Amino acid sequence: MELCVALDLPSAKENLALAESLKEHNIWMKVGFRAYIRDGKEFIVALKKINPEFKIFLDLKLYDIPNTMADAAQEIAELGVDMFNIHASSGKVAMQTVMERLSSYENRPLVLAVTALTSFDEENFTLIYEKSINAKAEQFAKMAYENGLDGVVCSSFESRAIKNATSAKFLTLCPGIRPFGEDAGDQKRVATLEVAKEEGVDFPVIGRPIYRSDNPLAKVEEILKSL
Ligand code: C5P
């Protein structure tokens, strides 16, 4: 398991201070909408300056027509990030077009497909997708696997079934982790680290339990110890 810290603080200054406090650990940093829209490419450069060994996951959840997604994927590859994601519901042609566009890169970023957002509960998910979360997440994961993606974003509770339906090597990145049972906030399907471990999660993504703790470094070290 590799820890991925969500940098969701309200300013670049605060996110960079958090990264600075964690720089002795070569962990993954998740740059999401908030940080990327506000702080852009320079923010990624600044993170790499703090620790060149930080791995960057650009969490922009692309969803558009295939050609537009492939154009965006190419620009993301040019940024030199290590991983990004697209929505699985953008479909098989979008997946293929994105992977084809990235095929010329020697060191292309890992590409994950978002299955079901971890903030969905069963009722609200079914209203849109007309299937249970488990069934749909598995179907999306198979589609992503068959079309050459590297893994999926899912909840810890779907990780094992997805690996069984695809491959043990097919990556699962799971937000909604409350390492030691901290407050769930708006997340509906939260798991502890112990559950994530049992379910074979490759990347636990953790935001608020780290950046809202009194001592983020101590929290990260406690997490790393238990991985
Ligand atoms: O603060 P918390 O640990 O809940 O942060 C989870 C992070 O993972 C947030 O940045 C959120 O946008 C992201 N995320 C998610 N569910 C997904 C994909 C990403 O919660 N399916």
C-alpha cells in the first residue's frame, strides 16, 4: 500500500506548508480540482521542488468526448505527473482514445477510472446508474481493465471484488479512508486502514484526517507504520 495525501486546503500556501512538513517521506500527493484550478501547473512544480521524490496524482476526473479527453490526457502527460484519472462512465471509446494518445510516452502517467464516487450512498447512486454500487463498480472496472487502464478509483469495499474480476495487479485507489475511525465528513462509504489492507487497496487516499489533525506529520507516520 502506498499512502496518498489529498492536498485540499484553501490556499497554495497552506498546501505547500503541509507538503513541506511531510517532505521526509516519499509519498503520493493528490492535487485535486481546488488546488489545480487555483494554483495550476506551478503548484506541481513547487511540490516537486519541496521533494522531487513526491509522486503526484492529478485528480481531475476527466469526462468529455473522447478526442477532448485525449487532448487533456496529453497535456497532463506533459506536466510530468505520475497518475491521473478519468470517469469510467465516459465509456470504452474514451478509454481507448486516451490510452492510444499516451502510448507514445515512454514514461506515461498511470491512468485510473473513477467507478462510483465514495460520497454516493446506494439510493442516490441507483437513481443515476440503475444498478447497485457493487455491480456497477465491477462492470466499470472490467471495462477499464479490458481497455488498458491501470486501475480504478473505488471504495475500499469494492477493491477485493474488482481485483477478483480483473487482476490482482489492477490497481485500486480508495478515498473515504478514516485510518483509525476518525470523523467521516461527507463520505458515505468509509473504511479504516485495517479494512483497506484486508481488501487489498493499493492506494489509500487520505485528506481531512491528516490535514485537520493537530500534527499532520505524526498522523502520517502513524499511518505509514500501520501500512
Ligand atoms: O478528506 P477526505 O479524506 O475525505 O478526502 C478524500 C479526497 O478524495 C478528496 O479530495 C475527494 O475529492 C477525493 N475523492 C473522493 N471520492 C472519489 C474520488 C476522489 O473522495 N471517488
